[in-house]
Amino acid sequence: MEVYTRKYLLWVLIINFIYSQEINRCSTDEYYEQLILENPNLLERQSEFENRILNYNQRNDSNRSNDILTIPVVVHVLYNTNDENITDEQIFSQIEVLNEDFRRQNEDANNTREEFIDVATDTKIEFRLAVVDPYGQETNGKKSFTKSQKIILLK
């Protein structure tokens, strides 16, 4: 009986160890660190670039328009089965999130990483679903295709 108890406890510990590991789904920071190691002057070039942006913004603040640039978009949905297709509401929701991010009105804007605070801004760009396609035809801004359909892309 004691052998089974030990085996059981060992399995519990192993399973607990496996499921308690933190899963890193984004490797941006690790990739960035690797880039810095491979390109020692990257930080200096990045700093120069950011300074040029800041200088440009400071020089052009008085010339800026308060007009918002609206970009019409068409969302292409590729799916295998109807269960994988997404609803119009999901598309509307994501367009709204995209607009909040570009306008810096997202709920987590105050969580901007320190190195981006100086350049984080309202881009005055918004997206909306297109109502007219490139041929002048009405559209709802959504094109859905099963992966088995042939898709003709405009160039």
C-alpha cells in the first residue's frame, strides 16, 4: 500500500509542477534583448530615432490639425467550418478596440511601458468598415471565405 501512496504522491507532484509553470505567450522582450546583443548600436540608433520623432512633434505641434483621419477597412474572414466564422458584432467590437488603441483611449493606456511614454499619443486615426468597395459597389465591410474557396486578391 505504501508503494502506491508514494507513486500517487509522485504523480501529484509531477502534475502540479507541470501545470504550475508560467507560460510566456509573448516573447517580444526576449527577442528585443537578443537583437540588442546581436546589434550593439541598436539602442543608440533607437534613441536617435525617438529623439527625431520628439523634435518633429515639438516643431509641428502648433501646425497640427484636430481633424481625425478615418480609414475605411474591409475585414476578410477565413474559416474552415461555420463554427469558426465570426459574427459582425465581433468585428465591430474589434474595430472599436483598434480605434481606442490608436486614439490612446484604451482602458490600459496608463499601463504604457516607461520607454514608450514620451512617444505614446493620440494618432487621430480611426477605422470604420467600408461602405463602398474599390469598384464603387456597396459593401458591409466584411468578406467571408472558407479556406477551400479560391480567393482573388486585388493588387
